Amino acid sequence: MRKYSFLFLGLVLLLASSLFAAGVSLTGIGARATSLSGAYRGISDDWSGMFWNPAGLTQISGLHVGASTELLWPVASYLAGQWNGMNFSTLRTVETENEPRTFIIPAAGVVYNLNEQLTVGLGFWAPFGLGAKWDLLDTKNYNANYPEFDYEDDLQVIDFHPTIAYKLSDKISIGAGLSIVYADIMIRKPSFIQNPYFGEEIYAAAGAAGPVLKGGFQQVGALAPHFNHVIVESELTGNGLGFGGNLGLMFKLTEDLQLGISGRYYMDVKLDGTVNGAFYFGNNPQANGLIQQNLKPTLDGMKALKAITDRQHLVLSNAYSGAKVPVYTDASADADLPLPMDVGIGLAYKAINEEDTHLLFSADFMWTQWSTWDIIDIKIEGGDVSQLVEKWDDSYRVNLGVEYKLNPMLAFRGSFYHEKNAAVAETLTPTIPDINSRNTVNVGLEFKIMPGLALHASYEKIFIGDMTTKLWHYDPVENEYHNMAGEYKMSVNNLMFGLGYNF
């Protein structure tokens, strides 16, 4: 059954946006790699190589440890588009920004070269994460009991990553790592279903009973047409464990030129949790009185005859009651989430390669199979099944970086990357910050505090193009909207600090 699918619309959707959207895949693993915008597959010569290209770890001598901390400030805004020429229920008619938040994202690793050929490492990082809090609904006159913040989520994902690398020859190395991923989530958001007293769709859904009810519907709808939709609040809490891995190759083409190839693959993640869901109906005593007096007996009879479904009866009877009607209370739910694979290739060239100084250029191209994020089934206790509809496109990312080592103590870095977004207008919502392609610039430096100990710092600015989508994409079978039409804007600032020490 899918009769309550709208309760899950956006729950895993929000998880998807925080976890996997191209715009917030947290590729800030390692301060040096980040300051080069991820153009690091052809370099990969510190602990963060476990993420970028594990084959590069064979370049490390002895024991190496490192850590990085990323501070992320995303700012997004949304202005709701009109529905059928009028405002969409209680969505605000002014541009609204998300509540400001600062995300602190740590990563660390240790690498040990056992002998001339074999190197092992262990790292942990947060490859996916973030959260959001929005107040997009003006519910004061609709239902004053609705929470102040309509959208809220908190997601923590950690990847524990044992890695091994082996030098096949002086020219070729190979490496592999295992991802053990743990995710913990809390997500709360609204969904919208059409008010049956405002529109023609419900007449067809009611079958033969449609003409009988049409007059009563129109009479009630005329009293409060601004409540053109019913709001459903949904909340998901849960956690899951997943596995994956990465594989890399490193080729030393000349003394100054290296080629790196690597890819990541994840098995589906099993997400287990609980769902709470409830209808919040608009408050209009006059319309509600008319329903209870004139239509409720007819609706009860139609329900008994199965002329209308239980859900239709619930919505038709309570549409203007101002009530909160629970549908799920701590119901168990699970879903198998497919994670996209990616592959990439990178080059690193030292135009100047001297003992105390160098000039390094790097470039990287990555392709990500976001099209695997298509339609996902969510199973709810009691046999209900919902579908998450995304239909994302594959994406690519091009990275360019330069590093100038001025002397043994100081190095400067600058970089740029362009990344195509994966999300599409038909399923775009404010919970997905992947609104458009990104162009990013990064500047950084490295300072050696003492022999073997280096401090890294960088600043990154992500420029994201605005997006306007005018059509609300309604699914009459699921009775839900797969997107939220409107104007979207977003920008991100990022600071990173890191330490690396060679014993």
C-alpha cells in the first residue's frame, strides 16, 4: 500500500540532500587536498590519501599522522512560487533564509610504512553530513499548534577507513580501503496534500461519489479558499550501518609527472528508524460546522460502503477542524538506500622541482553516478510502502590546483573547481541545497612550525547559481508534490585548518 506515502515525502529526501547531494558531499578531507580543491588523486602523499587515492600512501616514509577541521557556513534562501495563480497554502510570500548554523567537521588519520613496499593506514572522517532549519510556513492563522520551525534535521555520518597500499614497482603502486559507515539522523519536515474542498482532483478520486459531493465541496471551499492544501508533519529518527570501499592506482610517469586513478563504491545502506506523522488541519469554525452538519453523515456512509477510502474520510471530515490527527506514532520503518559510485583521474606535475622549493600543478576529473538516486521504496510498519522520487542526473567535477613552495618553511596554494549539480527541477525542494552548478575558489598556505610538523589553513568560497522553477509537480496517484516551486539561492563559506606530522 502507498496510502500514506506523503508522510515519508522528504524524510529520506532530506537525508539524501544532506548526505549525498553533489553540493554538500563533504570532500574536505585533509587541509592540503582541500586547498587544492580536491585535485589530489595524482598527489595523495599524506594521510588524506586514504580518501583520495590510497595508492599514493606508498610515498610516505615511516610514521605519519594528520588531522583537519572544516568549518562550514551555508546560507540559503527560498521564495515560494505560486500554485494555480495563488499562494501555496501557508508558505510565506517573502524570501526566507535558513536559520544560520556553523558545522564543524573533523577528520584524522595515521599511516605507517612497514617496509619499502607495504604501507597501512587507518582514518576516520565525516564524508557526508550537515543539517538545516527553516521557518517557511506562516501557520499562525492556519493552525497555531504547528511547530515554529517547519524543517529541521541533524545528520552525523562517520567513515572508519582501514587502508593498505603496495608498491608494485618504482613506477606503479596500488591501494585499497574499506569504508565502515555509521549514520545517525533526526529529520522533521512538512508535506502538502491538496485540500479536497479546493480543486477538482478529489471528485475523480472519489469515483461515482464525486458528483454527489461536488456541491457540498464547493460550498465549504468558498468559505476558506486560502487553505488550498493540508499540511502533514513527518519526523524520522534512526541510524544505519553501511559498507563500501575504494581502490586506487598511482603511476610515476616521469620524475616530475604522476597519474592517479581511483574510485569509490558503496553497498546499499540499511536505514532503520521510527516515524511519527500527523495531519495538521486548517482552522475555520464556520467551514467545519458546515461539514459536520451537512456532509459528515454522508461521508460516514460512503466510508462504510467503501466508496471513499479511510484517508479520504479522515481528510474530508477534518479539513477545517484545526485539529492535529496522528497517523503514525513511533512506527518502525526501513529503507535500502543506494549510494552512488564515483571514479576519477588526476595528474600532478612539478614544473620546478628542487630540494627547497617547487611549483606544482594538479588537475583532476571525477564522475559520479547520481542517477542511481532514482526511485527508492520505504517500508513502514503495517505494510505501507512509500516511494522517494528523485530522478537525479549523473554529475561531474573538474578540479585545478597550484602549489608554490617558497622555501622549506612556507608554501602557498590556490585552486578552482566546477561541479555540475545532480538534482533536477522536478524534485527540487528547499531541503536540497544542490540547486545549481557550483564554481569554487580556494586559497591556502602551509607553514612548518618545526621539522616534521606542518600547519595548514585555507579559505573556500562556493558560488552557486540561482534557480527558479515555476511548476509544482503533482503526482495524482501518490497525492503528493515531488518538488517545491520557487526561487532558490545559496552560497557557502568554508574555513579549514590542519596539522601533519612525520615521525
